[in-house]
Amino acid sequence: MVISKVHALVAYLDVEARRASDPVKRISFLRDAVSILHAWETAYRGTEGGKLCLPDLHTPNRVQLYPNGYDPSVPMPEVLLSLPTHGTKTKKKGRVYQAPVYIKLHPQPAVCLLSHLWAFQQMCYLSGFPIRHYILRPSTYTQKGFREAPYSGCLFTKMVQKHLKAIQLFNHETAHSFRRGALQAAAQAAGPSQSAQLAAAAAAGRIQTPAVVQLYLHPERHLARLGRE
């Protein structure tokens, strides 16, 4: 995954959200845009990102934004601190064991995760589907509402592939393509020094093992896996 595809996906989803007359479809398009931006900016694995919930959201001073549930009067911060209540693949326990993830206001609103997240939460609230715990909820089987459940990595992959095909940019990407692409982008932004690249990618992915970071930065290792998918 590369940043140009991320931006193309979000632009497409924003247009589709504005066109949709059905509130569930409109919210679903916005949810997908938030999911994609969140996956890219946080470099979470697909399953982990789909577990994002209201108790995860904090001010930089580690004060919960929504201690009593979603409140539409809470203003959008310039910096949001995400402290997962759930574990990850490598760290099974929750908040106190997780590295914090800071999400900053983007200078371009069209690709700003914070702007999209706040618009999405408000749209859910105003449309009669307020967020109670999980933020990125899957649709019900009848497509008339949303289930109180996390958005799985499998659903995320299917969603991304569907939208990439719609804009004719699909190249066998999966949920994990976002984590790999985000780490590679962080490494490239660090400059020519290999040690700086490894450090930047490790920080972006919250990875402690250098050998694991090198696997993410390998230019061709993922191609065999994509060919099987």
C-alpha cells in the first residue's frame, strides 16, 4: 500500500458518502474512510484497528474524551491519544501495556483522520446510530443498522479490495498491506541512513525486534504472499 492509494480511496469514499441518501450507506462509506486512514496512520494490524472503541480515546494528558459515552459537544482536539483497551498480537494485555499512539490534526482536511473520525461520530449520532462502545462497527445482516462488534480484519480486507476494484487500483492488497506500507513510508521519510530507517519503522509499528522490522522493509518478501491471495 502507498499513500497515493490511501488518498484515492478516501476521496472516492467521501464522494460516495455525500451521494448516498440512505443513512446506513452514508455512515458505512464514512466508516470505511475512517478505517483506512486509521490503518495507515497508526500502522495497526487490521484486526487490532477494528477494535477501536470510545474508551481508547484520550487527550495527550491521558484524560478520557468520553468517560460517560459519546458526547457530541466534545470538540475535536488537535492531538488525540489512542490507548487501546485490548491487547495486540504481540502484547496480549490492554491499555497499560500498550505503546501510546498520537494522532495529529492533518494540514489537509481531505485526508485528515481526526476530521473524518469526528464527522463520522457525529453522523452516527445524528442518524440515530450513536456509537456506544466500538467505533468501527460492521453493518447488520439486513444492512439496516450496525452491530455492536469490532470490525474484523477479514471484513477490512474485503472492504478495501472492493473499493480498490471500484476505482481500478486493486493489486491484491490486504489489511496487512497498510501496516507494511506505513512502516515503509516511515522508513523512507527518515532519510538515507539505514539505522534511522529501522528506528523510524520500529517506532511507527511499535516493534521491538530489529529482525521483524527488516521483514516489513523487505521490498519483495510480500509478493509471494500476495500471489496466493
